[in-house]
Amino acid sequence: TKYFLSYYENEKINFIVTSHIFSIEEHAAIAASNLSKNTKAIYFHHGADAYEFNSRYFTLIKNFDFYFSSTLNESIHEIKNRNKNGQKKPIISYY
């Protein structure tokens, strides 16, 4: 995480974009964006039938500044989770 945070700040990275998160490095990159004052994280999600698992919001979605889903129902569900927990981010939409 320190490496990514330093890189974001030194290179003046404004946004990081991902469509998947599997590796330790990808998790560290997302965590670093949360620590950075200027770097925002954007996630384009492929959509999932398992979106009703509320834990996904806490383990994945809340770590982003912008979250785009390919399904309207998933977007609505995650907006409800975000609002229920008094969070302001991520901004959630569908594409």
C-alpha cells in the first residue's frame, strides 16, 4: 500500500480504474487510493447474481469513490446499503 500511495502522490495520479480485484497488489492499490488525498478509485463491475449479499458492500464496494454496475437492480441494492449505513461514497450508477 505504501508503494502505491507514494506512486500516486509522486506521479500526481487522479484516478485508478479497475473491473476486477483478485490479487494482493490490486487490493493494495485500492487501499492506497483511500489513503491518498487526490486519487479516486473507479470500479466497473460486470454485474453479479450474488449482489444481495450485503457483506459485498463492506468488503468491496465501499472502498471505491465511483461504482458502476451493469445491472440496475444491483445498483439500487448497493445504493440502499450505502444509504442505510450513512455513507456518502461511492457514487453508484449503472451502465
